[in-house]
Amino acid sequence: MEVHDAATAARAGRLHTSRGVIETPVFMPVGTQATVKCMTPAELRELGAQIILGNTYHLMLRPGLEVIRKAGGLHKFNGWDGPILTDSGGYQVFSLAKLRKISADGVEFQSHIDGATLFLGPREAMAAQATLGSDIAMAFDECPPWPCDREYACRSLELTLEWAARCREQSRPGHQLLFGIVQGSVYADLRERAARELSAMDFDGYAIGGVSVGEPRHLMSGQVEMSAPHLPVGKPRYVMGVGTPPQMLEMIARGVDMFDCVLPTRVARNGTIFTARGTYAIKNAQYREDFGPLEEGCECYACRQFTRAYVRHLLWANEILGLRLTTWHNLHMYVNLLRRARQTIVAGGFDEFRREFVAHYQERTEKNETV
Amino acid sequence: MEVHDAATAARAGRLHTSRGVIETPVFMPVGTQATVKCMTPAELRELGAQIILGNTYHLMLRPGLEVIRKAGGLHKFNGWDGPILTDSGGYQVFSLAKLRKISADGVEFQSHIDGATLFLGPREAMAAQATLGSDIAMAFDECPPWPCDREYACRSLELTLEWAARCREQSRPGHQLLFGIVQGSVYADLRERAARELSAMDFDGYAIGGVSVGEPRHLMSGQVEMSAPHLPVGKPRYVMGVGTPPQMLEMIARGVDMFDCVLPTRVARNGTIFTARGTYAIKNAQYREDFGPLEEGCECYACRQFTRAYVRHLLWANEILGLRLTTWHNLHMYVNLLRRARQTIVAGGFDEFRREFVAHYQERTEKNETV
């Protein structure tokens, strides 16, 4: 880690990959199906994205790993030449697919698209991520739902740790980093045990999983606080599938470096606009003749070129350009918020920045959804 | 007109507007609801678009003329600073709305969106286009359907000529050109009469309307041949809502300069790709592992950056980027086909270019639809 904040556990770091250095804290746009929805790679670069995600489960099902292998990997297939992080597919297998059988080797399941029987475990997940050629691979894990009784959390964690060890043993492309995933639900001792055991396996980074799976807000921070202190200081920490702007800042203050979330892109397509003061619904009547930008002072393409009245019109008229512009703005807001967080960690003043941001941010009721 | 082709009636010209010179023959992308579907103004520039369309009827209904007036006109509203041509709304009133009453003053109708009672005639259509601030306005006309008996065509033409004269009398913004529209269905004497009477009214250009309204293909060229020779040589001629690439080249050979059509953008969204050899369906299984561009040799953004396999995947996965890329390619193909037609008219060899293009173009069965 480059710099540690004086007042909080926040850190500014640099994560080296073969496709470039990622400056953390960082927000990673989600490219589930080999595309960040609505956006080209060039546009992602323009708004400052350093790294994007791909979802192994979705890509396995469509277009299929064989197509991506023949294309020369995911970067060649989708035209994004910066770093890519892939998940292991575990989260989607447990949340989207119809499960058949679970064993130490992995999970037999049925595709949610065509019902085909498939198998995914540590071996298959690592092979899939090798084929995708991602720069950061994730260990195969089980993400327990919330609420989750202690007995289930315990058994699930056994499996996750066993799978982590197996993933660690698989061969992978020379350039590929591998992150382990801390689970353990809301149980502090399980979280600590997971963090310690994974640390001993010496991964390149550590995710804190099972956050934002439906639990009340105060438990979210709690799960991070139970995990982060037991992870090695010199390695990046990633909270998967989170969150709102204030949630990310609070987790940065607790020592987290990396985030991904579909929230900014998903709600963009319903017309929800993220700003430093909170969100608003651009389709509301009050913006009908509002010729200001989506967010005053924002330098994204949508704000530089178009007005609220125009974007509102496009959304009501079901025009794709409307979805592009709201997506562009929201991603820009997220990516730049974390860039500013980094700047204040490096230059000093992060804690004040965080407090002021959170104080001025009007929470609304969007659901914090994950892929 | 700058250059007349030796072997055909084709011409290369330059149409001066206050927002720039349009080199003809030209294809004009259609921006029905204040956006060319999927595209930003910058992208339209990049692919070579010189002028775009706006549809008065659609814009009247949504967002409403008052919003666009307050925005400072259609250019300010949608961010396209090149020339815009607007239609009069007549075509949509007769084809989309529920008609109430027709008189010499215009048409009372009900909005197809919310059923509101509205009125559009020569006076209102010109006032609307003045508010939009388009660079080229179209006279208010009735476009008769096909088939159309002679008596109806005759009565309809009377109304269209009366309305043309009334449009000519309306005041309009100093920079705005006004085109008259030749109707007369498939009747040669009516078409000739319309062309002569409109010519006598001295418009800035002339559209040939009522083409591609469901009539057999051989009648399409016929309607152009009945009209074009009776129009002044020094003014641009515009066939509205047409057509396929071979149809445009055939009409250029008959003296037409300007075209608009939703075909390339509409079928793009179903995965139909236009090439110099005809169209194909990118969603077909044969392109699953095809890592060539959408069209070999094409220099559009989609073809430079992405493969058929990737675009096919995006469309099957219902990803918006897929619609963007197919739209981009098809518009590039249309705009550049007419640019090449112009080059061959200027340099010589248009007739050979046209014959070879048409001979190699595989017709398929897409419907040639209009807005």
C-alpha cells in the first residue's frame, strides 16, 4: 500500500497487473455478458475506468467458453485491452441456477437459460477463468444468503475454504492474479477464521464476500469490520457487489480498496441519476423544461453535451441514446468518486471528505442489487 | 447542379444551407424522436452524415413543441449542429393518427399516444417547423396510399397543391429552405401536373412523395420517372422514405439527389447487416465463431473494432451495444454508398458502378418500411 490515511483505515494503493497498474480505491464497472451495458471500451476509457468485470457463469452459458477461447480470450473478444477481473461463477450458480448436487468437487446445476446440466467447481472455475484470460481471477466459493444460521454458515465456510485451497493449486496463466474470498456470514469468529486461513494460503488479494445479500445496513459494515483487520496489509481488499456511494466511502474508511456493483448501470436504465447530493428520477415532470446538465459541474460526456430535458425526453420516448447517457453519467460519477477518495487519501483530508459527502448525500430507496 | 452524368440522369450537386453545404447525392439518417436511434451526434459526424431528419408529428406529441422552443430549437435540443430536414407531419397524421375531419385548412386528428385532439394543416405545419428551426422544411401534403383509384388521387392532389401554395405563403425563419412535394399516385398526368404546378411556385427543392407505400417495385421507379423530368434542373430532388441500396442507385440514375429511410437503422435492431453484396442475418449460427468484421473492407467503427462473433453474441444476449454496432455499420454503409455514387458521378463511371453494384447485390425480403 502506498499511503495510509491518518484518521481512518483507508489506504491508497497500486495493484500491478500485466495490463497496467490499477490505482486504488477503485470502482470496477460490471461487464456481465462481455460488455458493460450500453458502453464501448473507448467510452469506458474516456470516463476513467481502469478495470472492468466479466462474469464467468454468464459467459460459460453465452457465448460459451469455446467461442471466447477461439477469439483469443475475453480481451480480444470484447475489445477492452485494460485489466479484467472475472468472478468464479459460484455466486450465480447458487443464486440463478437450479442446483442438482453439491460435493467437495463442486456443484452440478442446470443453466437458467436452456436447462442444460453443467458442473462448476474449483477446478472448472479456474479452467474457465484461464480460458477467459482475465487479469484477476476469483476463487470458487459459496456465498451464503441472509439470514443464515450459524450451522449453515459454518458448513458453507468449510466448503469455501476447501475450494479456495483447491483453486490455489490449479495451474493458471502466468499473468493471472488470484483472489481468495472471505465468507462466514455475520459471525465474527467465522469471518476471522476465514481471513486468517485464506491469508495463510497467500493469495494476491482478498475479497470480502456475502456483503449486501439482503442484510440490514448496519450488518454490512460489520461484516467488513470482522474481516478486513485479519487480512494482510500489503494486499488489495475487494468488497463484491457493493454499493451506494456512501457505502463505498464507509468501506474505504474500513480498509477496502476495490468495489464492483451493477447499481449505477442498472438504475440508469430506469432513469435514476447519481449525484454528489444523492439520486433523482430524471423522468419526473419537474425536469421537462430543465436545460441544465444531469449534474451541475459534472464533466462527463452526457453532462457536457446534453440537458436534463433532452435526456428525460429520450427516456420517455424509449430511445436507446437515453439509456446510454444515464449509464455514462452514473459510471462517471462512481469512477470519479473513488478517484477523488484516493486523491484525498494521498493528499490528506479523506475523513473530512467522507463525512461531508455522506452528510450531504440524500439516501433514497433504490435496491442495491447484484448480478 | 455541379456535374451531370453522361450516361444517366444522375447529378452531383451542392445544396447550401445556413449550417453548411450538403453534397448530393446524399443519404439522410432519420432522427424521428430528436435522435437517430442508438447514435450520438458525434458518431453521426464520424460516419459521414451531412444532414439528419426530424419528424414534426412525433416531436409535436413528445416532448412537445413548447419544450423544443424553450430549448432554443431542435439543434440545441438534440445537440446536432449540422443541417436538419423536418417533414411536415402530414404523412404520420394520415398513417398513424385517428382522423377526425379534413378540410382545406388541414386535418383534425387524435394523437396515437394519448388520444388528444390536435390540428395540423399548412399553417400549423409551417409554424411547427419554424419552432423546430430546421434548415429544410417540407410542405404539408397528403400522401395517398397504394392502391389508390384515380378519382381519390385527383382529389388528394388538389388538396396537396392547395396546401403547398398555403405553405409557400407562410412566413418562416430566414435561414429555412422549403421543399414542395409531388404526389399523384401512379398516374403520369397527375404526377406531371403536380411537378409543373409546384415548380411554378418556386420551392427551394422538390420531394417525390408517395413512393414505397406498398406498390410493386416496378411502379416505384415509374413514379420517379413520371415526376423528375418535370422538375427544375437546378433544384434538389428528394425521394422520401426510400429505400434499399439498389433502389437508391436506380433513382439517382433517374435524377434523384436526396434520400431518407428508416430501413438501415430499423433492421439493424433485428440483426440485419447491409453490405455491398446484400444483407445477411448476423444472428445466424454460421457467425458464431466468425472473427471477421461485419463487412470485409468496411472502415466503420464497428468493423474496425469488433467481430461478427462478438456482435452476434451481443444481439443474442439482448445487449444494447449490439444494436449500436449494427446501426452504426448500416448507417455507414448507406451514407458511404451515396458518397461513392457521388464520386463516380463527378469522376465518371457512375453507370458502370451502379450496374455492377446492382448485379452483385443479393436482394432479400426485408420490408422497406417508413416512419
